[in-house]
Amino acid sequence: MTPAASDRVARRALVSGTVQGVGFRVSVRTEARNLGVLGWVRNLDDGRVEVHAEGPAPLVDALLTYCRVGPPASVVTDVTVSDAAPEGAVVFAVR
């Protein structure tokens, strides 16, 4: 059963640490797809990774919890989360 649009939240996370060049984006995409979360992940020029996640709040929160750890080669030092406007994503993509 697909959740109602009113049950869908969108959150933006900025992840700091050793998160580029260690498979972070691909691992976040895999985790998001396993959870059924939609959105995207991309590297930023300042060395951080940005995550936009949409879906039911418990699933989005589970993805953000994963972002606080990341894959084994990453070292996450900070994750800043804020509410975001839904973009109507239909997949979770690496940008």
C-alpha cells in the first residue's frame, strides 16, 4: 500500500567528514532503495555530501541514521538535518 502524500516528509542532510571517494553516495543510494526512500545524493565542492530524502518519516529517519555511520571506509563527523520541500522524486539517484 502506498502511503498518502500527507504521510510523506522530505529532509535534507549535509554530511561532513571523510565522505567523498569512499563509496558513500552509492551506499546511501543502496540503503535508500532498500528502505523505499526516494530522492538523491550528491558530492559538494566543499567535501561534504548532500542527501535529499523523501518518504514516510520512519523510513527517511532510518536513512538519516544510516548517513550518520555510512560505509566502512567513511568517517562521518557531523550530519546536519533540516526539513525540505518535497520534490516529487520517483527514484533515489546519485547525482
